Amino acid sequence: VFDSKIPIPINFPGIKIVRYEIDERDDYFLYAESTATSEKCYKCGRTITYKHCLDEPITVRHFDILGHRVFIIVRPIRFRCFYCDDHPTTTQRFPWRTGKSPYTKDFEKYILKQMINSTIEDVSKKENIGYDSIVGILDRSISSNIDWNELLDIKTLGLDEISLRKGHKDFVTIVSAINVKEELKVLAVLPGRDEDTVSQFLKTIPEEVKVKIKSACIDMYRSYRNSVEKELPNVSIVTDRFHVAKAYRKCFDDFRKRELARLKKNYQKKSRRYQEH
């Protein structure tokens, strides 16, 4: 669907964009109408078509456009079920949104990609999204299922640890893949970084997918190497340059701090001797 003045392609099932507004912060608000004609009753599971009313408006963030945040605003339809004795209502569900998430699925996938070789703090600043919101996206992605039939051309697997809380030992692992077309895709978010968790995931990869994986790009955490060596023995292991550079900078920074402390201490000693004379 394209607006007559500003082209914003939105082709989500169940809604139609009818107008847009730009607020004082230059955020785009796309107002949509529901086009749904039926829904599954949350109690009996049958298809229901009676439109009872419109629910309260929901606001869902989508991809940014030219640096401007984009939000979709829509009032879901509430359908009434006459199969159930108490005639309950079920609110329209949107396939482009996970549960009650304030973000579209596409936007959440985008944020997960930005997390690879980065930190929550950096992504929060770059994408203008709250720290806790990113943690929420990671949490929602942990239970996602993988359709391996769409991933038969993987050549490189990636394992990257992310700290959920700064200064805390609370980690998740982002599993990503690059296919033969050099396209990057986030496969899963694992609840931890220990060897058992990673190995259990690698065991779920079908053999027809495993045989095509040529390399695994990992950070410097030992459990990742152990898991890959055990579950993917024929795969070449590559340590990601981001983490190598980070480790190098840490060594250099530690050395710099020690030298500064030593020089400062020597300077203070010489200064005291000079004052005594």
C-alpha cells in the first residue's frame, strides 16, 4: 500500500493503511484499518466471523525510514463466538506481530541482526530503542521454532554471546547463519552460553543441513569451540575478528593503565624528594 504523498510500502495481512501523520519529533504514524473477516475463538478454536466491536488502538513500531521512526496504529476487531455457551469474544491476532509485542516481527528480526558482534548498549543508541526493549526482543526470540527446510543452503554458522545485564553474568547466545548468497539470518536465541545449551541446539540441526556447513564463526568463549568440535567435527572454526580486536584492545588498555599508575607513582616520589631538598 502506498500513500499518495509519501511512499511507505506496508503489505501486512489484516490491515490497510488509510492515512499518516508526522509528529513534532518527525516520527511517522501510519493509521490503519482492520480488514479481517474472521478469527479463531481462543476457547473452542473454531472460526468465528461475527464482528462484536473494535478494541482499543495498539501502536506497533516498524522499520525506520530515512532515519525516522515508523509506527503503525490500528484498532483490532473483536469477534464473538456463538459456539461457546458464554459467547466469549476474541481479539484479532496479527501474523506480523508476536503476541502483544510493541514491535513488528520484521523489526525484531532486524534488531537481532544488529546485535551480532555488538552490545545491547550500542544497538540501543544506534536504533533509538530502550535497553529493556531489546532484552524483551531477545526473550521473545528464545522460544522461536526454526524451519530448517528454508535453511538448506547454510555455509557459515555464527555463535555470539550477549550479556543481558551490564555487570551481571546473565548471557544469551545468538545463533546466526550465512547462506551461499551471503545473506545473514538469525536462527535462534539460546537461554545461556554453556556447552550443554549450545550442544543441544547443534544436535537439532538436520544432517542434510550439517553437511553443507563449512565454517563456524564464534567468539572466544571456550564452550562454543567445544560444542562445535563435538557436534560439527568437520567444520572449520573461525574466531570472529570483532572479539579478537576486543581482546587485543583490553590487553593494551590494561597495560596502559598499569603504566600510567607506575609513572604517576614515580612522579609523586620524585616530586616529594624535590620538595624535601
